[in-house]
Amino acid sequence: MAYVKSIIFIIVLLFLITFGVNNNQPALLSYYFNITTGTIPLYGIVYISIIIGIIIGMIVGVSTRITLSRKARRVQRENRELREKIEKLEEERKEEQEEEERIERED
């Protein structure tokens, strides 16, 4: 499995390098209120956009994991409480059956 990951990593790395070499034309970014940047290579803009997207995705993923872990803890607690109730009811049922058997033997 490590070989497959290494091969995929090398392919992605080669793709990023060739993309950067083929797209090194300077680009000027203009923002609102006439704010502009200096010239940045086109591949730099693309790479920065990808990195920002990855960071946003990670933030959303972390918040989802936190929510799911809280929900899992709550469900586990409910499950434990229900198992305890089942055990208690089974004990009560067993005691009732023993009591009924005792009554039947006395008759």
C-alpha cells in the first residue's frame, strides 16, 4: 500500500510541477476599492486557491467530526442507560417468575 501512495504522490507532484512551468505568466489581481496586488505567477494564484479550499474543507470537516462525536457520545450514553433498564427489567421478571413458581409449589 505504501508503494501505491508513493506512486500517486509522485504523479501529483509531477502534475503540479509541470502545471507551474506551463502557467508561469504574470497575473495582476484586482480587489474591491481599487486594491491591486503586484504581479503574481498564474500558477501561484491557482495553488493559493487550492490551499485555501483545502483549509476551508478541513475546518468544515473538523466541525462535522466534533458534532458527530458529540452525537455518538450521547447515543452511547442512551444505549448504556437502555441496557441497564433491560437488565433491571429482566431481573424483575426473573424474580416474579420465581415468586410465581414458589406460589404454585405452595398450592
